[in-house]
Amino acid sequence: MINDLKEIVAINSVEAPQSAVDAPFGQNLRNALDWFLNKASSYGLKVGERDGYCGWADYGDRELPLIGILAHVDIVPAGEGWTSDPFTLREEDGVLYGRGTSDDKGALVAVLHVLKRMREEKKKLRHRIRLIVGCNEETGSRCLQKYASECEIPVVSLVPDADFPVINSEKGILHTDVEVSVDETFKQNISALHAGERANVVPGKATVKFTKDSEVIEELRGIFQNINSNILDIPEISDAVKKVKAKFSDYEIIDGEEGVTITATGVAGHASVPETTDNALWKIFAILRAIMPQSTTVKIIFDKLCTRDCTKILGINVNDERTGVLTMNMGVADYQNDTLTLKFDFRLPITATPDLPEIALTYTFGEMASVHRVRFSENLYVPEDSPLIKTLLKVYCSVTGKRKVSPLQIGGGTYARELPNAVAFGPTPPKRQTNIHNADECVYIEDLELTKEVYYRAIEELDKLY
Ligand SMILES: [Zn+2]
């Protein structure tokens, strides 16, 4: 199993543009999928694929109904800061380091070895077990959407791409764009404003550029000259800046012939957990709010949207006992042709409809803006006392010896929402640090062994249940 993981980690399977008819996500993902199909078939499993979007390996007779297990072979880019080469699996004290070890190649290989074991044992089951492997989980799950519309649907599916014991709720995901026609003050003073690339990421950097003949530029220059550039000592600015808890070192100011540019730095992160981040865009609007008090565009954006209380201010702070709290992220800002485009990501508990934040935004901006829905992905919610959740918890407890475990609720999305009767189940045990999407991503060998054992038993139990 570890040797297999070593081979698949060596493939840098980040999504790239289509490179061939059967390589919609680039050659590296084609290679990664081929690796899986060849490996599974060398273990005596029957394999298939759909146009390079996804592939699968089956154990069991073709006439039997399916139980599905969904993993993905694509990864996020390696990024900086690794202790050793991210594509060379390295073991240290029972921990395996490498991009994809935890998300999601480790689980993929562990489940592949469960199927291998079942075949070696010639295990008798009432279902055929299919490991489905997608190539586009990190960048849109079009792989699984294609599977869902064109391939055989399992009666029940498990997704080893989150945490143990089991995830019974994934919030709804709403992406909404707001196009703001900015006011005259904004137009006269600002030539560029930019932050973020994707709605689902909290921006860690944001930049605003003032026009050469901006009315506020002299004021800005004067202020910064007078106080040796300590932004918090500037009375005109300090209130707004303090509100977003910015420090002087968060700002960089460049005064050039083309005008003044201010860049703010925060802490980037995932939109589903905004409380762990620090939105750089808020810091830019803090400066704008202080020096352009007459701009209603800035006033609305800063006062209502650039604060931890934003959902409360908008009146959309839904908090549902079973599925958690509504979260909001202003992930992208882009100013062009007198229009400021803001991109939002909302994570909705089951009691909030996607209309709710959109109506609130429409009301907040009034005539000034138009609000467009870009994407909505429904909640996934399986009741705690459903046979599926109860069975999986029982299996997890029996393997680990744990007694009191409860299902988890997350704001992120997994493959589970792409197929009916599916839940995310493991593979990361509670409180385990695996540096997912970060440098030195890792998986514990004992966790891979646990995943193998838990999945083997879960298949046995689901085989009886369905
Ligand atoms: Zn994943």
C-alpha cells in the first residue's frame, strides 16, 4: 500500500487545460487515472472509465447492485515551504509526507487495498463494490457530475475525503456576484481596486490605486508624510482601521508618478471558516472609508460588509442547531469601467434558502447594484438517527474501541453531495494535523491502516443494510 502511494504521489496531478480528447484535465491527470486503472486491474479488479473525467474499479459480479466509494486523484498545487520534495514520498516516525498523501491519494490507495483483499479472500457479498476515482474534485467536481449523469448510480456511497467519525451535514454553497455602479467620488479618486481570485477563498492581499489627479491624494500624501507613516497614529484613519484590527505593518504604500498605490496584507484561508482568516479587502475599505467619507459606495461596503458582524448587520445570521451557522466571505473585488464587481461565498445551514443573502444584498445596495447568482449547491443532510449514519458510527466505534462519538457538520463540500445517499466518512481521525492544501501535507501510516479496517467492516455492514 505504501509503495502504491509512493507511485501515485510522484505524479503531479494538478488540473491543467485539456491536452487530448481523453485528457480533459491535462496529461498529468490522464497519467494519474491510468496509474489507478492499471494498478486496479493488476489486482484483478474490473476497471472502466468515462472520457478521462473519472474511472472505477469493481469487485463482485456485474449483476449485483452497487455500493460506491468515491475518491479523487487530483491535487492542489504544491506551493512553497516544503521540507522535502512534495512528489517524493518521505517517511519519518510513521508519518508519510507528500502532496496528496492526505487529500486524497492515501484514502484512494487504502480503499483500493480493501478491494484487493476482498478479491483475494473471494469474499461473498450481495453487492458489487465500486471504487470511483475522479480527476476534478479540487476545481469543480465536474468529474463526478459527469459520472452522476452518465454512469451507474450506487445504492449507497461513502466518501473518504473528510474526517472520522462521519459527516452528516455539509452546508449549502452559494456564490453570488454583485456589480456595483460606483458613485462620483469613487470614480474620480480610484483608478484600480483588486483582491482575490476565487469567491471561496478569503483574500490575503488587496490593492487600491488612486488616480493621478485624485482629490484625496494630496490629503493622503500629507497625512502619511506628517506622521512618519504610522497609520494608526492618523486620527482621520484610525477609527476605521481599528475596526478591522489592522496594524501598520499590514499596509504598504507606494507613491509614484502615476498615483498612489496601497496594498494591504491579511491572512488568506478557506471561505467556509472565515473566523480563522483576516480579509485584506476589509483593510483597503477601511482606508477608503476614512479618506473618502462622502462616498456612499464605500460607506455601504465598509459599514455593512467589512466586519465579523456582517451577517448580523444584513439580518442573515441564521444559526441552525443541526447544521451550524451561516457564513459569508467577500472573496473577490475587481474595479473596471466604473463598475466594482464583488464576489461572495455563502455557506448555508439547512434552514437558510439561497434567496436570503441575495435579497439582503439587493436591499443593502438598492439601485446602486445588481445581484447575480453564479452557483448554488444544495445542502447535504442525513439525520443522525438514520440507519446509514448509525451503522457507520457503530463500525467506527467497533474498530477504534471508542464509545461516544457524534457525527460532524462541515461548511466545505465533498463528492457526497454529487450522488444520492452518500456521506463523507473519514479518513482523518479527530484532532489529527495533516496540513491539507499546505506545505508538508502528511498522512499517518496508522491512519491508513485504520481506514482500511474501517472501510472493510463498513462494506460488510452496508452490504447487509441495503
Ligand atoms: Zn479532497
